[in-house]
Amino acid sequence: MDSFFGLDHAAKMEGLTLIASFYDPVSLSIAEEMLKDAGVPYLCKNRGSGGAVRVIAGYQTFGSDIFVREADAARAGEVIAPLLSECAEDQNGENQDDE
């Protein structure tokens, strides 16, 4: 990624804790719904010009970061832990069907 424009890492947000970064819109939407259902307030921040690209193209390539209040970080982590473990399995190829 591009370190000059800050695309290689999440932004620092005062009073908020980064709980996850997503690079695909499906996992991002699932995480947002899980947090909403659990009543955990969150902030989704697109990296770079990702918000504009998402509006125009329907997707973005720079990734999105989900932040929560520091007091809610533990609860938010518990809520999205199943999704994060599923994403990790998919990246490692462990969740592939053998035919």
C-alpha cells in the first residue's frame, strides 16, 4: 500500500480503538450489522479516497477501518470475533471445499 497517503495503516482516532480492518464490502457489512445488533456504537472510516470511490464504483480498494469507544472495545471484539476467525480461515485456505 501507499505510506505517503496513509493507506497502509489505520488512522489514529482520539478516544477510539481500532477493532478491525476490512478489504471486502461483504465482511464489512456483516461486521457493521453484528455491531448494530449488539448495540455497540461504531465508526467506519474508509482509507484514502475510498468513500468517493465507493460512491462512484460501488466498492473501494483501500480498505475500511472500524473504530469503537475504548470502553466498548472488549465487547465489540467479542461480537465480531466469529467473523474475524472466519475471515482468517478463508485467507489461509482452510475453509475451501475439497471436491
